[in-house]
Amino acid sequence: MIASASFPRLIHLKIKVCRGVYLALIFTSRSLPSLESITLQGDIYELPLTANEKVALLHSLLKYHPTLSSLSLRGTTGDGHIWTPGCFDVPHATYSNLQTLTTESIIRPYLRMPGISTFLPISLAKQLTKLCTALDAKCFQLLSSMQTLQECIFVAGGDSVNNILHALPPSITRLLIMIREFYDYGEGYHARRYRWYRSRFNLVPINHLPNLTHFGGIITRDRLYQIEEHPTLKYVSFPPHYNRWILFQEAIEHQRNRIDIETQQTLSDVFPWYD
């Protein structure tokens, strides 16, 4: 349908289950010239593509959709990924409107997903306001350059958390960090692994984010004391319940007096652009 028709007024496209044939058509189609956002999720990575073929597809997508402000390409199954070095090696004008980027799934983090430093140019990093991606050990300088970044969901290794917190720009208002080691295919959340890692997290750098209102993923009740004086923090989320966000002050009161706490916001409320 996309290949044989034109939809000049369509500005939002979202496909939850996407097989390879649809992926290729969307990436190379000239029939959607006004698209501002593309969301593809599901089996979008089950293509026998070489690195050069992936780069060519992404270059076509950016070339034929220069009005994109939001791009979300994530999969939950498959043996490969679309993101690869060189995928943004195009003139900056091709992606100058892009402000929201999603490369990772938090429902089931893709265990072999490359870190953002392998494919994201600094020219794009500096203009992003919303980002969901995997971080690696070489991403910290890139992360520090994102001075317009406001909302972010990161998947990272547990050993990288403290460095990530120090590299975060002060512009961030909403932050969720998912630890890769806590999740595995077919097994879900690893509580034992989390208990081992949590003693190593230092949340004090969060106090240097003056605009932060939401923080979740790595916070624990026994570490609340490190951030209880934060002036703007309103909501927190304790792992593994990233879909449950509660009032920060109620979380502190619960730690002191064991009061009941009700969910105030969900993941879709906090990060509607990720849905």
C-alpha cells in the first residue's frame, strides 16, 4: 500500500508488528513526504542484512523523510539490529529536525544492542531533547554534550551507572535507567543480581540535576537518604516496577513510617513519546 500510494498529509506513522518487507518499503518510500514521527516495533530486525545494507536503509529513511522530528526503531526479538556505525553519516540538514530518538526496547532490552557512541554523531546528540538508547563505556563525553536533553531512558551495564550519573547534563527533567544485567530472555527480572549491584550505586550526583522531576530504575528505598533533599524531584520508580511511579515525598515517608503508597503515574504518563 505504501509503495503504490501517496499520503502527503500523513505526519505520524506507528506500526507495532513490522516484518522485513514493510520495513524496506517504509525506509525507501517517497509517498510519505510530510512524516514527522515514525515508530516501528516488533519483529523489525529479522532481516538478513549486512552492515552496509543497514546503513543504506537508514540513509534512505533520512533522505526521504527530512521533516522527521521523532524516530523510534526498536525490536524485542531477532538476531540482529538496525543500528550500526555510519547510519547517520549523511548531511546534517537531512536530520536537522530530529529531536526524539528511540533505539532500544525496555520491555526486553536487546542484549547485543551496540552502545550509542558507536553510531550517534555529536551533531545529532547536541539537538536531542528525548532519548531512549543503550549506553556503553565510551558514551560519557557524548552524553555530556547533550545540553538540550530533557527526558531519557537508558539501558546500561551496572558497572557504568556511577559514571553515567556524573556525565548527565543539567537540562534533564525525567530519567529512567535500566540495568542490563537485571534482565534476561525468558527469565525476566533478576532480584539477586540487583541486590548485589545496588550497594555500588552512588546517587549523590542526582542532586546536581536542578531540573529533575522524575527519577527511576536504580533507586532503592535504602538509598533515598542520598537524594531526599533534592529540591525539584517529585516522582520516583523502584525496580523492577518501572511502570509504577510514586510521589517522592510519600516514598520517603514510607521508608520512615511504612505508610501505604499508591501508584500516581505510569510509564506512559512519564514518557508518552516512548509508547
